[in-house]
Amino acid sequence: MTYYRHRNFSSSSEKGKIALGIAIIFGLVLLSVFYLVQTNQLVAKNFELRTFHNALSERQAQNQKLLISLTQIRSLNSLENAAKNLNLVVVEKINYLKAVSGFFALSQQP
């Protein structure tokens, strides 16, 4: 008759396997939570970026409209009409003063 000696490794080995399984499950849950948090933050930043991009587009369109308006106000026709409304006349002959280098003095008469 053959006798086999039954070793009692099952209790400590089973405890180690259970602890390893729990650690793996805990690690996977922790990684899943981390992934969800990062994804949520990424979506929030993307939404914020899209909002700022839309605001920028609106401001660029408004800037373009103001630039067109400014160009129309500064146009030659607009300036001519403004001159006519102020009763200004066209200058026909321009006389320039000749500058002489040196010092100038003003005389005062009593």
C-alpha cells in the first residue's frame, strides 16, 4: 500500500490567489474610474473650446462688419458730402511760405 502525504498548501495558496484576484479587480476598477474621469474632463474642455471658438467667430464677423462700416464712413463720397454739409469750399490756389533758415524775431509795435 502506498501512502501519499497530503501537503497543506491549499490554505495559504488559496489565500494568496484570492488576494491577487482582489488586487487585480481593484486595479481594474481604479483604472476604469481614472479613464472615466479623464474622458469626462476631455469632453468638458472640448465643449469649452467649441464655445470659445464660436465666440471668436462671432467677434470676427462683427469686426468685419465694423471695418466695412468704417471704410464706408471714410470713403471719398462720404467726405465730400460732409464737406458740402459744412459749407466748405474747394481750394483753388495754394500759397506756400518759403522757409528761410536762420532765426526769426517778431516785432511788437506799441
